[in-house]
Amino acid sequence: MRTTVAAFIAALLLASLPTLTGCDRKAEQSAPAAAQPSAVAEPSSAPPAAQPYVDVPPPEGVLRAYVWNCDGGLTLNMKNLYRENAITLDLHEGPRKLPQVVSASGAKYSDGSLTFWTKGDTAIFERTGSTPVQCREARYESLLADARERGVRFRGRGNEPGWTVEIGPGTRLEFVTNYGQERHAFDDASESGSETAGARVFRAAHGGQRIKVSVTTEACADDMSDERFAQRMIVEFGGRSFRGCATALQ
């Protein structure tokens, strides 16, 4: 009897073994997979994007460049670094940067060995150990140097009434007449002709106004100062014709 009972229990255990094993396997298959570690973004090695340069013009009446005629035949070309409170002077040994220093009057710049002190249209240039040199601004040359710094291609002028024309940068054309009392600016000037042909014609229109400026490569003399130029300029504006001389700057 005991043998029969033992055999019955053993048979029952063997029959239930596959079911238990299947349950274990089902539990293993339904267990959630282990979470994979998320990828960490590598820091970018690219340099930061450069900020666009914003040109800040100097205060009204202040030029970007000046030309000074000094005693002894010395000519100084000065660039005004107004954003840095400094200037550069073109010297025979190369450009020298002079920061602005405190002065009782005028504007004084010095690097310890060179000093340039401006007062209106006069200046004093001094090297340490040398006698100071007196300088005077060459106004028209300063205006040309300033225009060149601004990207102007041609600058012309005439008399009766006093007028100036600047062509550039880009397609900009500006006509100032009546001794500075009238200013007409155009931003879409077209150009025809060529340097090889020795003549260029610029045309522009804005708000019902039209202008035509002709620049020819031929000797020209200012009819008041007798100053000599390499280009002649004719301006047609408002039913009038203005004749003068011009300088190529670029």
C-alpha cells in the first residue's frame, strides 16, 4: 500500500514539472529588458560663430582719416581709431599706434616715445629727444583720405555754387550742393562705360529726382584754386549742368 502511494505521488510530480518549467520561462520572457544607458552628446569642438562686424561711424564733423603737412617737408597720414581712443600714424618705419592720453586741451596721443597733439587744424609731432615739429591739416587731402576709408570710388567737386559728389561704396551716389545746404543721396546708381574707354557714366533716380554723373579721364584744373586733377566730372541734376574735377580713390 505504501509503495502504491509513493508511486502515485512521484507520477504526480513528474506530470506537473513541465508546467512549472513553462511558467518560469514565461516569466523570464515577459520580464522587462534592462534599460540601456542613454548616449551623452559630445561637446561640439566647432568654434562659436563670429558675430557680424557693425561699423560705427565717428561723431559728426570727425573724419576717419587726416593728412597733416609738417615743418621740414614731413607729411603725416593719420587714421582715427575713434572706437579705441587711439590713432595710427604712417611713418617711414611703418605705422605706429598711439593711444589717447589726458591733455589740458585738444586731443593728445602718445606711446611713450612718440607724441601727437592736435588742436583744431594744427598739431605738434614730437619724438623723445627731438625738437617738436609744427603741423597743419591739409583739409582737402583729409577729405579724400576719409572718403577712401569709407569706400568711396570717386570724389568730385566744383564751384559756383560749391558742390561735391561721392560715388560709392557700392551703388551709392551722393550729391551735395549750394555750399553744403542741399544734400541728395541715391542708393541704386547704375554704371556704364569702362576704365579702358576713359569714361564712366553713373545714373540714379529717387523720389522723382534724377541725376547723371560723367567721369572722364582727362586733365582738369579747379577754376578757383587752379589745383590739378586727373579726372573731369560733369553733373546733370535738376535741369542744370555742374562742371568740376574729380579724384579716383579706389
